[in-house]
Amino acid sequence: TWLDMSTWGKGVAFVNGFNLGRYWKEGPTKTVLPARTAASGGR
């Protein structure tokens, strides 16, 4: 699972109540891969 934030502005990302963190289009990060999801099999 991943999030493409290239068209998003500024805010906080939550998935199923889990806080992934803040994002801002000015930063270098455009996608987020939650480590907990990746470690549990990538559901």
C-alpha cells in the first residue's frame, strides 16, 4: 500500500486510524509506504 501525494497540498495522512504523518507538497517526499503495513505483508 502506498499514497501518491504529488497533487496534495499540506496536511496529515491517516489510514484506518493510524497516523502516517504530515505531508507538504514543497518537501522531497511524494509517496509514503507505512512500515507497519509493509512488515505485516503489505495488506
